Amino acid sequence: GPLLAPTELDMTEDLLVERIAAVPAYAPLFEAAFGSATVTLRRVGQALASFQRTLLAADSPFDRFWFGGEADALSPAARRGHAIFVGKGACASCHTVGPSDAALTDFGFHATGTVKEGATDVGRSMITGDEADRGRFRTPTLRNVALTAPYFHDGSARTLAEVVEHYDRGGTKVAGRAPEISPLHLTAPEQADLVAFLEALTSPA
């Protein structure tokens, strides 16, 4: 999808196949996987799907703490950060954690004050045409979030500390911002603890 989408890589099917077939290193890999070096759109999709199925996120310090009952799996700072995540910070209202699963996303769309005035990427309204969806973006999972900088839809936050600062001040005051996005008044140590918790969502290599 992203390879062909006009708003993303905007490639045609023919151009995609042509470019992949032009990379010599792919020929033996296609040969081994499919029995011939021939590149087709279907084979590209199958290869990508096979790779994506290997991207498992589990056994992070948080998983061992939350599901395994290992109190010491989280550092004291990360444990304090977890309390902020589910309490004062209200992060878990969108980045959900349940008793038996923790996708760390509600898969919903929310306007959290990340769209700057004059921005051309205005979120879900580009798809729905509904001005009420302006600035709404799908909640991302936070699994392995420490490895996925930069942050927000436009990469405007370089670090997790900047993300926490954004939400602590209540996001950017723009039209359509969700009412639940408001200043958190976290202290500097509390912000650092929250970052420590987010870093504890990293799965082992």
C-alpha cells in the first residue's frame, strides 16, 4: 500500500517491479524464495508480508513486569513512570493496556495538538473530507517506541523527552484539538520517569 499510495511513495506497479528487479542482490533471494529470480508485484507483496510477520514485539521489561509478575523487571524510575502513564499522565486512555494484552494503542484517531497552523498534512480529514477530522491521526503503538524516532506524523519531535514535553504542555493549541489534551503539570523528575517507562517497552533484539 505505502509503495503505491499517491500520498506516500507514489510508485506505479511497473516502476516498483522494475526498480526491485534492477538490484542484483535481490536475484538470488527471489530465486531461493520463489524458485526463480523473476520479480512480480505479487512476489514483492509476499516477501514484505513474510518479513513483517517476523516483527514481533514481546518480552520487554514491561511485559515481564506486567504479564510475568517480575516486579524487578522495571527500574524504580520506570515503575514510577508506569504509574504516571496509567494515572496522572492519562497516556493509557489511548495507549491501552489490558489485563491480558497490551497493544498500547486503541487503534482510534485523535487530535492531540500535533498539527501546526499552515500544515498541509492535516490528518484523517484528507481521507474523509470531514473538517471535524482535521488533525486526527491514528494512535500508534508504543512498543519499541524508543527505537522509532523521530516522533509524531511529521517527525517534529526528535526525542521521547520532546514528546513528553509536548503532552505536558497540553499539545499545540489548534482548532479541533481533543478536549482531553490539556496540561499535565508533570515535574521534571516525573517527565524523566515517564521516558524511562517508555524505554522499558523495548523488546530484546
